[in-house]
Amino acid sequence: MDKGEISLQTVIGVRFKKAGKMYYFDPGNLEIKKEDQVVVETSRGVECGLVVAGPKEIDEESISSPLKVVRRLATEEDRNQIAENARREKEAFDICVQKILSHKLPMKLVDVEYTFDMNKIIFYFTADGRIDFRELVKDLASVFRTRIELRQIGVRDEAKLMGGIGCCGRPLCCATFLGDFEPVSIRMAKDQNLSLNPTKISGICGRLMCCLKYENDYYERNYPRNQQVVQAPERGSRIVSDEGEGKIVAVNEQRRTATILLDNGRTIVEPWENVVEKDEMDEGARAEEKNFADVGESFEDDEMSRALQAYEAGSCAEGYAEREERRKNRRPRQRDGARRDREERRGADRFERGHRRNGDRREESSRGSRNERGARRDHGRNERHDRGSRMHRNTENGGASNRMESKEHAAGNGEKRPDA
């Protein structure tokens, strides 16, 4: 083979489950067409699968060699064996569920699969963590007398095996046609302007929906290189359109349009080609705007400033006069009769409560005043009594002292007392 030549090999695509992965096999000398059933040898043993891709030639470098050759086309006996395996799988499922309950293992059995040659039984289950199922394997091996394999799977594989209806009303993609699970991120939902509510972008498995990947390439702008691509304007950026300047409020990737909120309050929808971001304006337009601004500043002399101040003052005065006129001409709010009666009753109740409070205060003050006057009267009476007592004592003391002085004076002069 010369250098540069590509080596091609004829292969067929075989799938062992409805939505399983497709594997390539060498058809050999058999005449095989699409939708035929073939018996092949795999890493798990002999299996019977369905041909989903007819014979075709592909590059040997794109496949893992060596390819295994198809043994034979499926016969009627092989089809009966497949039906018998399906019947035994149901029985094995019920037995395994009973064994799980008897061992009290925190695991959920999802599916059971018999290999075509019945050399192995595979039990698929889900669990929150690691499970010690060694005793369970021993019990199952003693019952079925064959090789037992317990395989723990995730929630996406569980949905793929069990099937169901998605939120769109159609059968699950993973259980219908998806062969492999591709990684899906929340960034894909954000690029497509979808709601980031987990309940709206998650499937029945609880993970992000696989269909978010379908249009992701479009939103990543993977266009042909020879095609001129117009980049989408950024949301929130200032732009210039045919209708004037405005702000981008929404961008539609599929229709390639932008919703613009103009400075005058209007909202328009324009194609991306008719929208120019403010930063992308040419230097000539910027220079023109700058010159216009410079010219406008040159006219702002003292006279213009005074005129502007006078105009603003007049506008403020006119505005104040208009507000005062509206306030004077404003009619009082009309109230219905029931509301007026309620307000009158409330006012009467408030007046009565206030009157009672004022009366209590006056009565308390009057009692306090009487008590105070009585106390002052008693205090004055006591003071007068004390003063009279002091005066009487002073009077008695004064008379006695005068008599003593008169006696002493008479004795000194040699005079006799009149009574002597």
C-alpha cells in the first residue's frame, strides 16, 4: 500500500439494546442487511443483536482493531432462546427483590439481564453509596447456579433502562435513540436564554435534560468559515439603530434579532445587521460629535447664562403658581354616609373618653387642693398657738424680773416699801 492511501474496511453496526451503544463487527462472507439479527461474540460472551447500520466501508484508524467476525445470522431457535431469557429475567427480578429485603440492603433493583448463552446474570441497581452485597451474591449464586454480577448504575442510566415520558410529552430521548450520554452543563441553558429554575430544565432523572445539547452548537456559533458571521450585540449595551440610540434589553439567537429600548421610551425589534454598538462607531462620527460639543460650549457666554437662569427662575415660579392653583381648586374627597357616621361615632367616643379623663383629673386635683388647704390651715393654727405660748412665757418672765429690780432699787436708797 502506497503512502497517503487510506485503508478501508467493511463493517456493520450492531446494537444489543433498543437505545444502546452501537458496536462495529466484521460481516465476513455473510450477506447481512439492516434490521437482521446476528449472533456475535463479545467481551461478555455470545450475544444476539440487531443490525442498525448496513455494510459500509470506514477508515481502519477510526475503529478498534481487530474486529470480531459475525458468527451467523440468527435462526428461529435463537429467537426462541431470546424469548426464554426474557421470561427468566422476570423470575430472577422477583427473587432478587426478596433477597434484598431479607438482607435489608439499602438498594433499588432496576433491571435484570441474561446473557444469550445463559452463562451470566447481570443485576442493575441504584443506591446512594457503596453497598456490601457479598452475602447477597452468595445467595443468588446458590439459587441460579451460574455467574452473578451486580452492577451499580446512576440515575441517568436508570431512566434509560426504565423509560418514561418527558416534560415535552414524548418518550425519553435516552430510552429511544440516544446511544451515549453527552455532558450537559448549566452554561448551555444560560446561553439559550432559558429559565435557570432547576425544575424546568431537569428531566425525570433529576439531572439536566439531554436536549439542552441539541442546539448548543448553534448558540456557540459554529458556522462555516467562509460565512461572514455577525456577532450578537451584548445585552445591556448602548447601540445606534435606524430609529435612534437605545439600550439592548433582549437578544433572540434563533431569529438573530435584538429588542431595543430607545431613549424616547419606544421598544423596537431590529436584526443584528441593523444594530451598531456605541463603541463600534467610526472615528469620524466621534470627531463630529466632539466638534459639535465644542461649538455648543463656545456659545455659553455670560448673556446666555443669565437668560438661562432667568428662564429657570420663571419656570420655577410658574410651576409653583400652577401647583398652588391646583391645590386651591382641588375638591374635597367625597365620603359616603356610612363612613361619615363611623368617623362621627369615633369622634364622639374620643370626646367622651377625653371628657372622662379630664373630669378624673379635675376631681383628683380638687381633692389634692382641699387636702393642701387643710394642711396649710392646720400648720397656721399650730404656728399661732406656738407663737402665743412663747409670748405668754416671755410676759411672765418679764414681770418677775421687773419686780426684782424694783426691790433692789428700794433697798439701795433706804426707802421702805409702801407695804412696810
